Amino acid sequence: MTSEQLRQWRRDMGWTQEEAARQLGRGVRSYEYLESGASTIKRETALACEALRRKENRLP
């Protein structure tokens, strides 16, 4: 997952950076670094994003 994909995921979810950080169990600053590309997005974070998307959309 790229920082641009993370940003789009958050927007698709209708969340602020603060809410996305909370849902992912991260600090706001840490989340901001991910979205800006200053930090690498680990596979675990990408998987958590997908799980939250599925939960929100009630997908299998």
C-alpha cells in the first residue's frame, strides 16, 4: 500500500486523519507520517485497512 492509497482509503471511509489513526491503533503523528510517505506502510497496516474496509462495508 502506498501513502496515496492510504489517503484514498481514509477518504473512502469518510474519516479524518485522527479517526483513521484511532481505528488503526496509532498516534495521529505516526499516521500523518504514513500518509505523507515519510514512514513505510507495513503489511500489517495494509491488512488492517482492508479488514476495516470490509467491516465497514460488511463484505466477506
